[in-house]
Amino acid sequence: MIEKLNIIPIEEWFEGLSQPLLIAGPCSAESEEQVMATARGIAKIGKVKILRVGIWKPRSRPGTFEGAGDEALKWLRKVKEETGLLIAVEVATPLHVEKAVAAGIDILWVGARTTANPFSVEQIAQALNGVDIPVMVKNPVNPDLELWIGSLERLNRAGIKKLAAIHRGFYPYEKTRLRNIPKWEIAIDLKSKFPNLPILCDPSHIAGQAFLVPEIAQKALNLSLDGLMIEVHCNPSVALSDAKQQITPAQLETMLNELVFRSPSSVNNEFVDKLEQFRNKIDSIDQQMIDLLAQRMRIVEEIGEYKKKNNVSVFQIYRWENILKSRVDYGLRLDLNADYIKNLLQLVHNESIRKQADILNRKDNPSTK
């Protein structure tokens, strides 16, 4: 059973915050000079209110740069005093929480690796019990929505009401154009379950390459996500972590000026009326689709009965291959995406197989024959 999350809106976290929420900063704190130079560049833009910095970095392999650690907390205090930016850092242990809160850090976030471990999240939640601080939770490395929700619930139960999620994509098992697979449908599903939960996008980790960051950021905004968390470095070419996906403050300013920030709705009566007409058409088509699917399944059941009567197995590979090829070809002629057609057909086919298997497995009462 999914709990209802008790959420305080972003606008009430700190004075001056609004949606879409813009967060930017280096993957990791490397030196005081690097942190200060990046923060100054971001603050100068005037559109970003929160600096994100990784100071304790969970790395896959020992010996790689793991952030500047506790020393960086001093640098971040200086950033806050000079620029007025709010500061967000990643925490992975109760000790991180204790040190960050004591240092006056404004916002915490839980990373993807930590989200994947309920024990770690529970420990962080307990460390935050009674602390009034915003916490953002990145999705787990693998596409497990329940795990993501569970982390949010644990923190909310501990009293964290200033809560947000960060969509940073999911680890791909095969090499793709992007570093992480977006699987936008999971973020949309989370939003559907918790409409009051702010969901930000981390386009840097999805993209994996700096030149792709604007494309992913725009996609997130088009899907009505509530903000962006972008990796920005004063000199990405010498960054000690995630160098390829970080952009400069100047590139950030250009990107923010070029992004189209759309409203989730409109008060224009003409727009509302026209949109309602479109939606009525979709409602009608959806109903027809469901009617047709029901008709198809009735025929599937008849086929199942016929196969059982003639002692024929459920699945015939040649028939499935023919369906897949012919329907995809037809869909392509209608400008439909091939993967979309394949996925839709797979769902229908799986249900057809299940129905026919149930019929073949059924033991008929001899008295009914």
C-alpha cells in the first residue's frame, strides 16, 4: 500500500524559490578556488538559487577521487557568505548528515547508489528525525519505482516534509547514446502517484556528455518536471570526476536563455476549449481501442478452445514472427515508431498467450462434454 506523502511545496522551502527550480554546481568539490570560481559564475547568471556540490563521493573503484570531504564544508560556507546561494550536498551516511547540518548546509540529497539500499536510507532518515531541512532523493540505479517510493516514504515518516525526487536515469546494460536510460515513464508514474511531490531532472547524468545536456533538459521541461539539477564546473576539461558531462557557467547561461519553460496549463479560454475538443477525440478513440481489444481477446479464446480440441500447443513462432513483421511494417507506413508498435504488440501477445494457456491447462468436467 502506497502512503500519501506529506509534502511542503518548494516555494515554502526558502524565500525566493519558485518552480521550475534550478540547481547547478560541480560534480565534486576539488579545491576552494574551483568551488568559488564555479559558484561566482553561476551566481552571476542570476537565475540559479542553489549550488549543488558533491563533497563525499561514492565511487565504484577505490583510488578514484572521492571529493574533498569535510574540508569542503568551509569552502561552502564562504560561497554562501559571498554569493548568497543556497548550498546542497549529497549525504550517504548518518555522519554525513550530522556534519552537513552542523555546517549549515541548506539542502541534502540522497544519491542513486544510496537510494538502492533501504538500510542506508533508513539510517539517514533516523539521523534526520527532528531536523527541518529539505531532502531530495535520486532514483535508484536500476528502474525500480517501488524502491524509489520506499526511500521517499522512509524520509517522510521521519518528519521530512520538504521533500523532492530527482530523476537521473537508469544504468544501461548495453552501451547507448546516453549515459543513463531516461525511462521517462517511471518519473511520470511517480508523478501520477504523488501529484504534490516535486520531481526534478538531472540531465547531466542522463546525458553523460555536455553537448547533450540541453536536449535532455528541454525534454524534462516539456514533460512538466519541476526543475533541473545541472553539473557545472569552471573548467570541465580538468575536472576530477564526470568531466565529460559538466558544462561551464557560460554554457549554463546560454542554455537557460535558450530553454523553453512551458506552463503546465493555460487560462486562455480558446486554448482550453480547443484542448478539450482534442481530448474528447482521444477519449472516443481510446474507447474504440478497448472495444477492439476485447473483440480480439474473444477470438483468442475461441482459438484456444480450437487448439485444445485438436491437441495443438499454444505458441507458434512462425505466426508470431509474421504478426510482428507485418504489423510493424504497417505501422511504419503510418509514421508510427517501430519500438512503440513492438512493445504494444508484445503486451497484446503476452495476454493472448496467457489466455490460451489457461484454456489448455483447464481440466474440463466430463459432464459438460
